[in-house]
Amino acid sequence: MLLDTWDQIFIWVGNDANAEEKNGAPKIAKEYVDTDPSGRKGLPITTIKQGAEPPTFTGWFQAWDPKMWETDPLDRIRF
């Protein structure tokens, strides 16, 4: 997943991401910035791994739940 906060790009890599996704994400993020029609260039691109999200990333999500990954999402909606 890619998060664009205007002055920084975050790549969030989930635990279930495959090797192609993990290796391709930085290239995709760089291409995203390089082709941005607003002219932004050279933005920092930060990779965030699931379970190690810093406040500079989670702060963009009002309802971020750090325990979200402790249970199966399907189990949460079944009950």
C-alpha cells in the first residue's frame, strides 16, 4: 500500500506481501513521484512494515488500531 502525505511517501508492507510486492513497491513509489503532474520531485520514500508502524505513519489514520493484526479480521465480524 502507498500513502501520499504530499511531502512524503510511505510504503506499507503487510506480513502477507509476497516477494514481488516487497521488491516492486519501492520502484512503483519512485515512479509515482517521478510522474506526478504537480512537479514534486525527490520526496522521501519510507518503507513501513506491518506491526512496526511509527506514529508519523499511524497519525494519518484516526481510527488506527495497533492490535488490529492480533486477530483474524473474519473472526472480528463473525461475533
